[in-house]
Amino acid sequence: MASKSARALREAEDLYGFGETQGASWAAVTALKPEDKSDRRGGFGATVFVGIMAVVLVLALSQLHTSSPVPKAISALPDTNPQANQGGFGQLIGNLIESKTSGTLREDFHTGLSGWEGMRSIRTDWNLESGDVRPASLRLWKPSTSLSNYEFEFMGQIDHKSMDWAFRAADLHNYYATKLVMTRPGPLPNAGLVRFVVLDGRERERVELPLPLTIERGVDYKVRVSVRGNRFLTSVNGQLISSWMDSRISRGGVGFFSEDGESSVLKWVSVSERDSFIARIASHFSLITFPTAALAGAN
């Protein structure tokens, strides 16, 4: 427990400058005599405790004055490298802060395609009918283009050959692309996944993978893409089908397209983002454990 708290304090000093604001660096604290260290820990613990109480008060007041409910974010896919359960008061505060900094964007196309941006010379290539969309050339969802880490989810059907989407699209010439492909008709596994990167308008590193799935035309499929740092997870109807890593594009939104000979139907899109400044602080609070005795001593 002590080692976890020490590691978190060192990271907090590097990120938030505790050494400057408190008048001493981590190295200076560790060099103190044992009796002096206990006094310094008490002062630091009191300062952190007061700061946390201020954050909790602000969050509580913001909840009281909220005029409309905040959309609930879509739950993330399980982490492939889960950390040990930290628990404690720090985890409680981290969870509270994170729950207040989540946001969800949702599009069902009932108000048209004004939020979708493509090439200026192509304005009518997407077919919209009764709230369903048939994508053609690449268009990006403008509200998502400033995001970096998010959960991207949509419902769609394959009409002919494949269903195609883009993520981390910095613009129309730089993005990651994925296709859910129907390789052959019939009841046997007939699905494949194609992924590639587009940089400066040029496709690079196309990879084709078979999938243990059977997909059909005209059937709804729910796709989820988890975009976190340099790792991307993709699932179809809750089944994980792809996990890969790349670091060349760090920020960008989501989009859809269909290439020649392909056709799909898109019904709705949702993007949940948890990448605010406060949410990043929350992740560091979750590493800190506050023993009851230490808090009592600080008072």
C-alpha cells in the first residue's frame, strides 16, 4: 500500500507540480529524517484532503443546478491489461469525477446530414431515406473530429459486400479505416475484416483477416470500436473481432464510406468520450490510498 501511494505522489508531483506549490520536491521529502517525514506527510495529506473536498463540493453544486440530464456514456469494452483493484477513498473520488466528465454524442439522421462533412465537390452522394443512410464517399461526423479517445458505436446492415467506417479521422486524407466484409453467401463462417491506414490521401498497410462469424444481408449488426491511446478494439454484436495498435494518428473523429461495388445501410451512430482534463486527474486520484489514521492526524 505504501509503495502504491509513493508512486502516485511522484506522478502527481511530475504532472501537477506539488513540489513547487508545497515548497519541497519529492527528493527533498525522502531525504528528511523519519520524524520530519511524518510531519510533512501530515501537511501534504491535509492539503490534498482540502483540495478533494473542494472538488466534491463543486461537483455536488453542479449536480444541483443541472437543468437537463446528462446522457449516460456507453460502457467501455473490458481493458485487455486490467490494473489491480485499488479501492479506497481515492478510487471513490476518481469514480465520482469521471462520472461527471463523460459525454455522449448520438446521431439518428432524422434531422438530415448537416453534421456530416465530405468533399465540397460531392454533396448528394449519400442517400437518406426514412432515417436510414446509404454512405458513398467518405464523410466525417463534424462534432467528433476534435476527439482523441472514445467509444464509437453504430448499427448498420450490409446490403452488398461490406460495411465500411473510419475513426481517428483527422481529416478526409488522414484516418484509420475498417471494413466488415461478407466473403461468400451461405451459413458457414463467411465474414472477414479489412483494415488499413490512410495518410496524406494514400492507403497504406491493408490487412485482411478471416472472422469466425456468419453474416447476412439485411440483418442489423451492432459494431463497437474502442479507441484508447494507440490501441483499437472492435466488436460485432458483443463479440471481440479485432485488437491492434498504431500511433501515427493521435486525434480525429468518426466517419463512413462505401467503395465501388459496396453498399451498406447506417441507422444510428453514438460516440462516448472520456478524455477531459478532470478525467485524467481522476485516474491519478484512483492510485492514492488515504489511510484513516493519516487523515485523522492531518486534522
